[in-house]
Amino acid sequence: MATVSETAAADKPQREFTRVARDNYVSREFAAQEKEHLWPKVWQVACREEEIPNVGDYIVYDVADDTIVVVRRPGNVFKAFFNVCPHRGRQIMEGQGHTVNFRCGYHNWTFDLEGKNIAVQDRQDWGDFLDKECIDLVPVKTGTWGGFVFINMDAECEPLEEYLAPVPEYLDPFEFEKMRIRWALELHIDSNWKTALEAFMEGYHVAATHSQLLPQNGDDYTTSFAHGKHSHFGYWDATVPIGQPAPRLKTAAPKDPRPGLIEFYRQMEETFGAIFTDRDYEAVKGLMDECPPDADPMTALGLAIELGRKAAEKEGCGYPPDLTPEVMFKAGTDWHIFPNCVTLPYFDGAVWYRARPDGDDPNKCIFNIYSLKRYAGGKEPGAKMEKHEDIKGKSFGLIVDQDVGNMKLVQKGMKCRGFRHALPNPVQEVEISNFHKHLEAYVLGQRRPQNVEK
């Protein structure tokens, strides 16, 4: 099989030792600069298309102090507007739902779904003072990719396609647009939005945080690469596949690879319910009949994937035709899409993470998880976002609980005067160092000086 240098040689960087300033996570001043120089300038995911499936359906997306309403229009078009009444500044819409117009509950100013003002209560009181421009809603740029609706507050922004490049080149074959929400969570967490997101921007934490996976995880050693402001990691240097014990355990490989593979899929389904699907887990059980016990581990894994494909096609869900093993190998395991999304895709499903600030406090964020899956037409569950403003004492499955537990403790530790800066692993945590390189360029206008001395 090709090495990563053969499949993505142009993207292979010189390894760089970096430090990430503590202020990037805990400083109110830095958060205020993000609010002014990052969030108004970047493309960011507002919702999935299926969250507003019908014409007139809307959803509100809040980030820092800005509030935006996204609405579906005829012809699979999505419009977005700053969600604020030009009269006295009241937020107009809340949550999500269906509407025929946008009406401000303060003084009845009303707007159509193109953002045009159609009613001003007692308009004659203004005489000729009100012109059309000043009483319409302010539009926000929109774009779609992979079944997600993106927004950008900058009227002069680059097209979404240019902003995302080269991500679609690697991830289009997964056909996210043909997946639907299996389940989705919104959690209010006591951590910076970057602290939360970075929990999923490297595989270096698996051995410690998710140690229960190691007996069937395969080689957990990852490598990571930058692609402009985006980045990814994968298991290109792995010596053994999933279903086998991680080499760091120094335990003997089983003679029969089938039980380990089945157990890996079971753990992922029962303790996470994302990336791999329940259909994949049921299908992989067929290895006991379809695969000889002395099969090579890679052969067994290939058969497990084939069983998943057959199960999806049998249910009428289809299967990504261009997602060959070579394409998936090149794509890797995990992508950071700048600034605030991470995805881990698979043949049949995917998980997406999104983090954003919760108001002005750098120690609080809103964190979303989307578990996506392919369904046959008409069989989609129509799952809604499950929202939790208070997560204390709640469980969201073992793997999510383990990651969220880290977020809170990392944020607390970073505020300690004994912590000076983060030291990302130069091989396995390039997603993090590259993220801050480009974040600082937006927020500060330049990268912070790097002292690479010990």
C-alpha cells in the first residue's frame, strides 16, 4: 500500500516545534479580538440542511455576540440575515421552527423571508425619514457543502469553495450530503471553544483517555499534516489494523482476528454511536461465518468493510461509489476545517464536531456533536438537536464523557500560573499548531514569535 508521502507528498511539511500561548485559551482580551477579527471573517457551519427541511423553516445560529437566522427558500436556496431588528436592536427569532415572515415582538416590525421590511407599525410617524435600505434586515453570505449550511458575515468574503480548498478534494467521496443526522448534541461546557475542539484534533490522547479501546484499537500512533489553514491526521504509519491490540500494550496478537474486530465495532457502537454505524456493527458479526479464523488481520478488516457495504446496499442506503480504499487511505482519519469544525468520516457514517464561544467568557463554549449515517429514502429518523445548558451529572456515553472530562480539567489547568504555554506534538498534533498559526494571523495580524529553545 502507498505511503502518505506517495499519496500526499506535496502536503508533507517540515516538522516544526511550536509553542501555543496560554492567552489564546484564557485571555478575555484575546477572546475579544477573536470576536472582532475572526468570527466576522470566516466561513462557519450554521446547521445541517435537514435541520430546516421545508421552505420557511429557520434556525438561529449564535456565535459570540452575533446572532444570525438561516431560512430555507424555494429551490433548495438558503438565506441568512443578522437576527436583529433595525428599529431598536431586539433579537427577532429564537431557536428553530417554521414561519411565513420574521416579526419583531417588540413593536411588530415585520420582514419577509427575503429580509425585506413589509410592515412598520405607525410608519407615518417617520414621514419620509425611513428609506428602504435602513429598514431591511442585513444579509449574511451563505453557502453549502456536504449537506451543511455555512455562513460568513463578511460581505466581501472569498467564495466558500475557495475557502474550503483542498478539503473537498479529500472528503467529497464520503458524500456527507447523502448522510442524515442519527443523533446530535449541544452541550454548554466550562472550557474555551478551542480547548473543546482540540480534544478531537489529535489521536495522541487515545492511549490515556480512551485506554479501554487499546486491546482492539490497532496501532494508535498517528501522523498529521497541514493543508493551508486546514489540516488532518491519520494512521499512515500504523503497523497493525483495528481489531488488533495496540503495539504499545506489548501483548501477543490473537491467532483469530475476528473477535477483536467485532469487539472494536461493538465498543464504538455501544459507547459512542458515531463514525461507525449500528448497521456496521451488525454486519461485522458476519465475519464468524464469512471469514476463516486464520485470516490475515487486513483481510479480515477488508471483509468487515465489504459486509458493511452489502448491508447498506441491502437496506437501500447506497454506498459511496468513489470511496475506494486508496481514496480513504489518502483522506486519513480526522480533519480540522478551520476554524471550528472537526470531522472523522467512515464509509457509512461520520461524526462532526463544532465549537464556538458562549458569549464573552473565554472559559465557556457551546459544543455540538453530529452523528451522521446513510439512510434509505424515507427512513431518516428526523433527529433533532438535543440541547443541554447544564451538563453536570449527565452522561452522554463513555467516549464523549471521557473527552468532555478532559475539556473542563484542561481549561482549569491552563488558568494556573504554573502553565506557560502548550507544546503540541510536532508529529501527531500538527492540527493544533497549524490551527493557532492561522488563528493568530486572523486575530493578531501575525503569528506570535516562536521560541523553540527548551
